[in-house]
Amino acid sequence: MQPLHLDFKPSYRLASMLAGMGLMATVILIAMPILWPIKLSLSILVIAAVIYAIAKYALLILPASMVMLTVNPQNKLEAALKSGVRLTDVGVCAETVVSPYLTVIRLQQKNAPWRKRVFKISLVVMPDSVDSTSFRKLRTWLRWGTNSL
């Protein structure tokens, strides 16, 4: 297999989808027959979670955002975070989802402390976050070339 190198860029399609879902959830919360202080606090939590998700997964501006993924000829993964941390010895988990319009890669460090093994790393890849050839190669590799954990 040839090496595969992906440099991720911000996905404005994912950002708009997350913002729309957050707006719908907030409207549903406001329409519920519960007390206003509860509605307000739950709406603030939903909005904060949506802002975090957009910043981390769509715009890639947080230090924990994944900005690079490399698959070498031996099917070994290497990833890099925005903070500069390089993750080596990373494996793809079985709960990874691959489709033509959305790919969610669940990664786990193989020789990591128990906390990092319980809380896996997620990577959301949309077609507009990488070039089309790399996206196709990534989806093919995830379906046929991985050894899931």
C-alpha cells in the first residue's frame, strides 16, 4: 500500500450542520413546558457544547483538534494535533463510521494509560475538509485495509 498523508482544513459544511442542530435543540428546549430557569440553563449548556464541537471538529482551532493523519506502508497510523503533539502507535476502533458524506474515525492509543484508552479520540472528516482523492483513499483504507482494535 502506498503511504497516505492527510492534512485537514476547516469544514464549513460541518460547522453549519452543527450550528443548525444546536439551534433546533435550543428551540425544542424553549418550547418544552418546564420552568424558565431550567430552560435557560439547559439552553446555555447546549450552546456551549455546540460552540466547543464547532471549534474542535469543524474549524480546527482548539489545541486538541486533529490536523494531520498519516498511514504508512505498514498500515501504522500517526496523527498530529494542533498543539503539536504527535500521536504514534494509534489504532482504529471498530466503532468507526465510513460513508460517502461523513467519516467518523475513532482512534485509540495502543500503549496508553487507562484514561486514554477509555476516552478515545474522535476525528470527523467531511468531503470538504480534505481533497477528494485523499478522502476516497482514506475511506477505502478504513473499509479494507485496517486492523480494528
